[in-house]
Amino acid sequence: MKSLKANKLKEKVIDNGFCSGCGVCTATKLSPFKMSLTKNGNYQPIVEDVNLLDSNVVCPFGSNDYDETIIAKEKFQNTKDIKFDTQIGYYKKLYAGHVNEGTFREKGSSGGSISWLCVYLLENNIVDFVVHVKESVSEGVMYQYAISSNSNQVNKGAKSRYYPITMEGVLKKIEEIEGKYIVIGVPCFIKGINLIKNEVQLFKERIIFTAAIFCGHLKTTHYLESIISQFNITKSEVKTFDFRHKIKGRIASDYGTKIITKGGSSQIKLNSEIFGTNWGLGLFKLKACDYCDDVIGETADISFGDAWLPDYIEEYLGTNVIVTRNAQLDKIITDAISRGEVNYNLLSPEHLYQSQAGGFRHRREGLKHRLAKAIEKNEWVPKKRVLPKKEKNSKRRKIYENRILLQEKSFKTNNYTKIDLLKNELSALIKDNQKLNNKSLLKRAINKVRRYLIK
């Protein structure tokens, strides 16, 4: 099933909190929906015209029988030298490395590869437009999807934005402006793009490439507001905000947050010093993210992530891992390697998995348990590629259930800018999380040996 009735989408996905805010449900003909920012700081469709609830729409969490593996197989099975791995899906080649030329690496979150590729595609007239997230021009919204048509505009969209966004507005612009597009997004958004391309011929003709960003989970607006409050400034004072400020002398994952105010002052804090930035806690996370099984963007023509691996973690400027599935994009990369524009090495599937091991565990093993728990409560859940199954290991089971409580409590809290109250509200759950995740010295040593054995 590629599409479904809008009333079913509302009843199952939206009303049960499984929307990730992508906005593709607004892009089909006669859709009754428009996107709106909720009080919890996430985008969600609302019904604009009840008379259209019988119309067909698409949704990455509603199109149950048309999953990521099926989409990827249809797209890539005839690609020369394509391979399939049960963990990472279809791939042509896997790389790790960074961009050598220009300031792409310096100005990007990781190795600079996404911006470099987008600029290459524009300058060689392979695409006309890049669709990606940039600073917002809308009042009260920090970031939004926008369209870039030159290198300067692309570079302004570099860096990660841990902030809710929707594609509703930019999909309308793609319909209005003729040209060839590449769309950058997290895995569920890219799945949504593939669904809308199957439903609407115009999108199929104009969106010629998709690029996915590996995703841990999506945040609400309250995540950013919580961080700002710890800098003792107001949101209205912020001019620029850098979620991942690179700090020389520190490992790649030990980055900071940098804020420049409209008055010209600059503040930098290590993320380890900012409450709520521990990604493993999943504070201000969307519920949908706990029911997603795509870590690396399996339906995209190319995917980019961080090389959280022993060989690369010391590089404070950052290193990308890259998954190619499209032959044309892979050739662009191999040609760039030969010219010395990028420094990429081939990577094994085992290394790629290891670079995102925590995400895969949470989205596969943990997802099985979450599905089983929800079904036990007689709750509706989206159909996923893993089957519901309760976790037998008591410690892992408690870890997964603790994360559910942390997500639910932080998502609905009103204390997101009152840090002392927020800490008090979440302290018991965070303490439990820390105890459950505290590894013995022996286990840490064993894991360290394992990581180096796959090198």
C-alpha cells in the first residue's frame, strides 16, 4: 500500500502521535491537511477541509506494506554491482573520509561531504536546485526547508539543525518552479519523498536525487529553547546558533554549542556541560522516532553520517561515512577521489554498522520490544520490518522501557526553559538510565578489543 485515505491517516498515525512532521501528506491532490506547530514544539498535520478526508495521501508511517526495503529494491536492484546487507540494506559502495578542497569540512558538521556534493551538482549543471534546511525567514521559527541554486546559498545550509522542520512549503515550491532537484533529509523524510514521487508524476520528474542524513532521532523546538536558557539569554537575542561547534584538541564527538547574539557577543559551551544534550537520553524526542527502523536512509540515492569509529574519532574536524546506491553519484565520488578533491577510503559493512551500532540496536532490538509492549496495551502501531517481540534480557528490557518514559515525560514537559525544575522532574529516570547503562570495567575492555579487531 503506497497511499491511504486521509481519514485513516488521521485516525491511525496522527492521533496516535506517530507523525514525524515531514509534510508529504499535504502534497497529494485534494489533501485535507496543512502542517501546524503544536504546543509540544513539533510539526503535525491538522485538518483544513473535512470534506476531503476521503482523499488519498501518503505517509512514511502509514504506507505499511511499502517499506524501505521494497522501495530500495525497486529503485536500486538493477544498479550495477549493487549489494544487499540485512542490517544496512542496499548499497553500491561504502566510504569513510572528508573533503580536501575549500572550507567544506571546516564549515560542515562532519567531513563536509554533503555541501561539497551539492555544490558539485549545481556547478556542473546536473541539478538546478538543492532542497535543504537553512535559517528561517519566518517569524518565530529558527530553521526551515529552503531552495538553494548556487554555492553561497548551499554553504549557508551547512551544519546540523536539531530542530523540527517540515517539507510542506518547499514541496509547493517544487511544484511551482520547474527544474531538477536534489532533496536532502532524514530517512523518514526521504522515504516520504519516494512515496510522493510514486503518487505525483511532477515530483518524479523534478526530484532526480535524494540524499539522506543518518538520524538518531528528531527533536522538538523545546530542545533548542532548553539549550538557549542555559546561556542566560533569550531566544529573541539569538542571531546564529551552532549545535555542533568543532573544538580543536577534542575528539570529534566532544563538540560544543556556539551562540552569537544580535548584539555581537559570542558564547561557547561544551555540550557535555549543557543539560539535555546527552543524545542517549532522547530528551524532547518525537514518539515517531522510537518506531522507525531506518537509521541510515536506505531509500536515498546516497546517505551521509558521522564516522564514530576508532580510526576517525580523534579528527576534531569530523569524518563522514557515505553509502552510495546511485551509479551516477558514485562515479562523481570515485572521480573526485582520483582528483584528490576528497579523501575517502572504502569501508566494510561491519565498520558502517559499528559506526552507528547504538542506533541500530535501538531501532531493531529495542523496536521489537516497544512494538510488543504497545500491542500488549492494545495500542495501534505502524507495521515495521521487525516483528514485535519482548526483550528477554532484563537489563536491556529496562533500558528500553526507561527510554520510553524519558521520551514521554520530556516531550510533554512545561519546564523546558526552567532547567532546575526540569532536572528535578527527570532526575529519577536519568539516574535509572545511568545505572542501567553503566558498564563494568571488564565489559568495557571486551568491547574495546572487539572494536579494534574489526579494524
